[in-house]
Amino acid sequence: MRRDGERCGRRHIARLMRQAGLTGRHRRRRHRTTIPDPHAATRPGLVLRDFRPDPAAVGQRWCGDITYTPTEEGRLHLATVIDIASRRVVGWATADHLRDPTGRRRAAG
């Protein structure tokens, strides 16, 4: 409306939107999904960042990842473990939280 040269206020726009049955969109609060591990730099990288598949090394090197999907009931976290050589899923698990089985929050690393 302002681009068209009309003067308008927040309440006027809110009233027009209510009359038209419109609601505004708002940004959702960002959720913290990763907790930094202060000891990660001191641990050796056993894979040495080499994720190329080696057909002779089936079952020797695995790679894991955690992702989440928003659902109507909340977030669903999916953890997967994949064999690097065969690229097959070795294991997976879902949960509505990012805690390990002992109840502690997991640290990334």
C-alpha cells in the first residue's frame, strides 16, 4: 500500500487482513541441533576424511549422520550409519530428542 502512495499503519493493515481472513507469517525460532565438542580437535581422524568407496573394504569403514524432520507432533531425529564401501545402510534409529541412551546430550565430534 505504501508503494502505491497510500498512508497506512500497522493496525489498519491488521484490520484489513482480518477482514480478508489472512494471517501473517512469522519466522520460527531456530533450534540448536549441534553441541560443539571441545575435545574433537585432539582425537585422531581414523578415516582421514577419505570417503571414497573401496570395494575391497566392505564392512571396515562406516560413516554416520544425524538429521531431523519437522512433523505435526514435533521434530523427529534420524540417525543413520552407512558402510562407505557398499553405501548400504548398516543401521538407523529415530527419536524425538538428541540424547544418548544414558540420558546425556550428545556432543558433536
